[in-house]
Amino acid sequence: MDFPHKSFSKNDMIELIEIFRMDIDYFDLSKTKLSSKLVRYIQEHEEFTPKKEYFINNKDELIDYLSKPNQLKVSTYQKKEIMYISKNIILYCRQNSLYNTTFNDENELIESAQYIKFYGDIPTVRRALKMLNEKNKLDIPIIISPKVKFELNNRNKLKKEKNIIEFKYGSFILFG
């Protein structure tokens, strides 16, 4: 049993149970018992009510989501470390060399990028990996939680739909 990942708290699992309307009685259960009940329920059932906020449409996607670290539960120390690595990758991409970065060689750079790819909810991580992929023609996937992916898609839709009014000359009175 390699899911749910240990970074998912009891409350995170309860939230998923409620969102996907799973018939699990979670009151008075410890995290480990709830986890085993959740795994058993997922293995026994094939159909799940898809939620567009989570981008989870079937059983395999739900298992995949629960198998990866919960990006919303990053400790302060870990976030500082991830930000430090991301900023060093951005520095490397801007100056086209390892000078002034903490990396000894490109293998260490790639290993660090592989480490931070699971934390795509952090904007600096997305930016760093995107720059690195473009510069070195790599294909390191940026793993973003379904909730953040939904928010980013909504934000992009709003940007595209936004009507921009441009006045070239003249004086105008606008009424609200």
C-alpha cells in the first residue's frame, strides 16, 4: 500500500471522502485506520463522482493524486529549501553557467530539479522548471495539485475573456 502518501492528514482524507461522496464512516477513527478504510474503499469501487476542482475523473487519477506528496502540506523549512533550490536554478538559467550557484555540476542541477518538481504549487518552482526545460531542452514535468491546476486554468480563462478598452484620443465620461 503506497497510497495515501503520509503527507495527507486525517482532515485531508476526510475532505476527499466528503468531496467524492464515499460511503465511509470516518468518525472516531485514527489516521491509519481511516487510511486503510479509504484504500479498501477505492480498491473495491470503480466509479467516483468527478470533481472539476480536483481534475480527478477516475479511480486511477485518484490513486495517482493520493500517491504523491500533498503539496499543500509543505513545512516551513522544506519550503525554504525548495525556494532556495528554485532561485539557484533561475540564476543558472539567467547567467548560463553554474557560477554563483550552489550546484557543483549539471547532474546535481538536474537532481535538484527532479526533487522540486513535486512542488509545482509554488510559483517560483514552476518558473524555475519552465526556464530550465526551455534552456536545456529538458522535459522535467511540473507536478501541480489538481486544485491549483483548476485555479490556474480559471485565471487563464479570465485573462483571455477580459475585454480591454483602449481610447486613442478625445475626452470621455464613463458612467458606472
